[in-house]
Amino acid sequence: MRNALLAAGLLVVAAASPAFAQGDAAKGEKLFARCKACHTIEAGGPNRVGPNLHGVVGRTAGTHEGFKYSKPMQEAGAGGLVWDAESLSSYLEDPRKFLPGNRMAFPGLKKEEDRMDVIAYLQANS
């Protein structure tokens, strides 16, 4: 009984936490096809125009080894920006508005559902 209550409590905390995306990873995989021109996601995958995104959820912004980030992205990381569902959603909605001066040319995902699906895919594959 105690273990069941503990597990239920952990599920409630995880579901309520912005660190966990409430999206559909299968839909996110389809949406991520647009991202593949600039990003890889597999463990140990190469950087392209953008950094490899394996393990991005929970990573400090601007810190993927071997990728040369823009100064604003480096400063954001140094200032404490860590990629969780909430920060990634805001960034993916409008990257240039979220972090002026960053180099990501992607115009953004306007639908929250699409952003949550992509983030769920990133989480599931990291």
C-alpha cells in the first residue's frame, strides 16, 4: 500500500512539473522531421548547423560540447537557463523573441500542442 501511494504521488508530481512534457512523442517525431535539417538527436550524433539535441531536456543552455553557440545563448546558460518543458516551449514558439540575437533561423511552432509533442519526442529519445 505504501509503495502504491508513493508511486501515485510521484506520478502526480511528474505530471504537474513543467520539466515533463504532456505531449505525444509519436506526433513529435513527425514534427521533428523539420528539425533534422539542422539537428541530430541520436546519442553521440554530430552537430550540424545546430547542436545535437540528445539529452537537451535538463541541459544548461549553450553547453553542448563541440558546438559553437551564439553569445546570447552562452550568456543565457551562464545566467542559469536550463532546458525544461516550459523553457523549451517558450523558445520553440518564437526563438528570436525568446532569446534575441541567437542564431536559430527557425520561425517557431505557434501551436502549444505541437511544441509539447516535439518536447515529448526529445524526452523520449534522450
